Amino acid sequence: MKYILIYLIALFFCSCSKKEEKISNQASDHKEVPLSGIVGLGRIEPDEKLSSLATEVGGIVVAIHKKENDVIIKGDLIIELDHAVQDAKKDQIKSRIETQRIEINVAQLNLREQKINLSNKQIELERLRNLLKEGAETKQNFDNLETETKIFQTNVEQLQARVLIANSQLQEIKQELKVSNKELQQYLVRALNDGQILTMNATKGAALSPNQSFADFIPKSKLVATCEIDELFADKIKKGQKAIIRQIGSNKTIGSGIVVFTSSALKRKSLFSEKAGDQEDRRVREIKILLANQTKYLINSRIECVIQTSNK
């Protein structure tokens, strides 16, 4: 019995010794971060926020011209909705334009003919006027010719007005064509800026509703690490400070950068809160770190940022 008691006491002290060693090791792990460095959680993202692409109108997808990871430039066609009806309307308007142009040509020819007739009547009227002064022509014949000349003059003015109206109608139809072209462009979704397609959710033959997102778009911009710093250390962060980037839960450095943005107000945690309604006792300050190497990161990957606040 005596030996058993001695054995249990020895076992107890051995266990306590191992616990103290484990606690000591954990403490040394935490001390691996320099006291001059402030650690925050963050993620890699473009300096310009990701945006969702959507269509102004609804329709059936008939063609997908860009896929995931494709680099696009402004004006590139991304997807195409069924626009057969819009094409038919456009062709119809073009046909009306050609018909209107023919009507204008006919009106201009009639006007030219009437101007020639009027010119002849004016010459003949002037001749009769001279004959009337010499007594070689009757007043009745002169008056009749003068009336005919006035009628031709009126016809010329009417045809001139008709040509103006026809030209005005042509401009109206051309405006209709412009509107039709703009309506057609709503079915041809093009890139508004340079960038890259991150995800493509549209499928050929599927229907899209107006303003329905069909892809995620990354605007062309530099990559930054957006991090959140606890409010206890928020006032120590300044623009221009150096930072190192490392994997979460690891001391392995994967990059570096410079602090280029610090928010002017504290806010609730947002990057890694588990639920939208989580209650937060502590607030954070959002900062952005411009990454030195722009090609070695995956967008939306989670990282730790260590801000070097020491002047050394």
C-alpha cells in the first residue's frame, strides 16, 4: 500500500510537469509574432470592388461569348439574348427609310418640273406685258396668263413644302432607327470596363429576367489585402506602414505590401462574421494593403496581415 501511494504521487507530479511544458510551448508560439507587429485578418481582393453583371432586359440566352477567367476589354461582347424581333423591327425601319428617300426624290423631281414651267410662264408673261404696253396684245390674254403664272408659283411653293415635310419625316424615321439600335444593344451585353470574368452563371437556352445577375466581374485594378484591425490597436495603424502577408494559422510569409488606406471610423466585423446578426462586443478598423507581388495570390483567399508599426 505504501509503494502504491508513492507511485501515485510521482505520477501526479509528472503529469503537472507535462502540462506546464505544454503551456510554455503555447506561450512561445504566441511570442513568434513581434511585439511591434499588429495582426489582422483579411482577404485578397481587387482594389475596385467585384460587381455582378446583369441585363437590362429579359430574354433567352442564344450565345455566350466569354467564359470564366476570360480577360475582357471595354466593348467586348459577353452574352447575347434572342433579338430576332428587334432585328425584324430594324429591317422594317430601314425599308421605310429607303421608301421615304424615293418619295423625296419624286417630290424633288416634281418641284424641278414646276419650277421650269413657272420660269416659262414668267418669261411669256413678261413678253405679253411688253406687247400690252405697245397695244399689240389684249388685257384679257395678259390677265389669263398672269393667273396661270400665279397658280404655277403656288404649285412650286406647295412642292417645296412637301419636300421639306418629306425630309423631316426621313429624319424622324432615322431617329426611330437609332432607338431601335439602342434597344437591340440591350440584347447584346458588352463589357463596360476592362477586367476579368470571375464566374459565369448564364447557360445557352436559359431565360434571364431583367436585372438578373448572370456573372461576377472583376474590374481591372491592383490587388489589395483588405484587413480588419481590432479597435484596441486601430490608432496605431497609419498609411505607409509596411506589412507582411501570411497564411491564416501559420507563420509562413507569402508576401508583403504597404498600407494605402485606413478607414476613418470603426465598424462591426464584416469579413469573417459567422452570421449577419452576430452581436459583436469589439469593433474593427478596415485597412487596405497594396500588395508588392500582384500575381501570386488567389482572389478571395483569406490571409493574416501583420502591420509593422516599429520604426526599426
